[in-house]
Amino acid sequence: MESINDIKRDATNPIGNDKKLIVHICNGIGGWGKGFVLARSEKWKKPEQQYCEWFKSQNKFELGEVQFVDIDYELIPVLTP
């Protein structure tokens, strides 16, 4: 059985040599402004802009919807309400 290692790092700067995903589960009400999104918005504006545009274009979010936002060649945030 493998063990789990607790590593404290900056979640906006994942480690590794391959492409990376930053997965973030969002609320379904179009809110952006508390928690992890603050650190993301400080580093990149594109995820917030695209999430807000996506929310405005929907009547409501459906369970299981995802949005991929390219911000860097090796880093892709994934937003899911």
C-alpha cells in the first residue's frame, strides 16, 4: 500500500516536468472572490475573466460541466461548478 505525503506548496505553482492541471471546483452561482481564486486571480486574470463570461452565457450550470483555460504552455486550470 502506498502512503500519502503531506507537502505544503503554492498550489498556483505545481511541481513536475509534464503538463499540469490546476483543478478547482467552483460554486454554481457565478461568484468569484474568496478562497483559492484570490491567489489565482493575483497570478493570472484569464481564468476569472473566462469563468465570469462562461457564467453569463449560461442559464445555469449543470452538474459535471468543466471549463479548461489555457494560461501557460504547461499549465491548464480546470474550473468545474
